[in-house]
Amino acid sequence: MPAEFWVSPENTTDSQEIPMRKLINSTYITLDGVIENPMWTMSYFDDEAMSLAGEQTTEADAMLMGRATYDGMSVAWSSRDESDPGAAYFNNVKKYVASTTLTDPTWNNTEVLQGDLVEAVTALKAQEGKNIIQYGFGSVTAQLIKAGLVDEVRFWIHPVLEGGPSLTAPLTDVKGSFDLVDTRVHKSGVIVASYAPKTTT
């Protein structure tokens, strides 16, 4: 089945099928596979990076994250002045958190997904709307890749070595093949490689 699935709502005919929303994963990563505490991105967040980041948020009207990403991003963004376009977006966009331990999210416009993760995200993708953006790459992403729900993975590869746990540590049971759909090489040395799940005919 193609990466862009199709759904026919109950109030439409087969000729009125609409595409499901895309789930786009966007992850900052070092040459040695580190994704945590990405303060190492700061000196690379130039005009090119800002432009691409803006494209991603313009195309997405919802954000999906796990508990660890929620904890980090909610602290980082909720205290920022919303004259910053990034702060205005992240503080107000609809946010969904996949967590069994978070019960009372305090970050504005945040909802904790209930029940089975795959079923919940499938339902989100079937709703009308723009893309769903996901930052970070861990157990939530692994489950969704295995379920065929991630439409594109964008790795922002930074030319730094950070040390510490590698991205692959929690994902030892996840296998998959992807097609390269886009590359962007920034003057700063950052390479953004975008991949979509390999389709079979």
C-alpha cells in the first residue's frame, strides 16, 4: 500500500475520497547518532534551517510526541515570548502526547492520547487537517513505523560528535526499508535527508 493512504468518510461517496493526513517525523541528530538535549543545534540554526523549520510548521496543524519530548519541549517553549514565531506556534498548536503516565498536561492545547497508540494515531490521521509533525525518535516512533503510520522521516544530520547514547539504543527490534525522497544541504554543514517507507507493488 502506498505511503499516502486514503480514507472515505461516512458522508462521502467513493468518488469523493480524501487523502489521510501525513505523519512527518523530524529529528535532529549528530554524526554519532545522538538526538537527546539538542543544544548542539543552536549554532547551526541559521536562515536556511529556520526556513525549512517554518515550512514544516506551516504544513502541520497538529503535533504528536512521547512523554520525554513533551517534558522537554513544554519547558523550553511555554516560557518564551510569543513574539517569537516558534513559541507562538508550539504554544498554540494542537498537541497530542502518547503517554500512560501523563494525566494532567499543563502545556496549552495538549491532549493525552487514550487507549491503543496505533488506533489513536490512525484516528488522528483520518481526521481532516494538515500534516501531523512529530519531533524526536524513540519508542513512540518505533511503534508507529512498525504499524506503517509514519509517512516521512526527516533526519537533520549535524556535523558534530556529541557522545552519549545512540539513537538506535531503544529501537533494536525495529526494521524497515525507506526510499530517499529529498535532500537539502545547508551552508552550515547540516544535511536534511528525508525518507519515506519503501512501497511494494
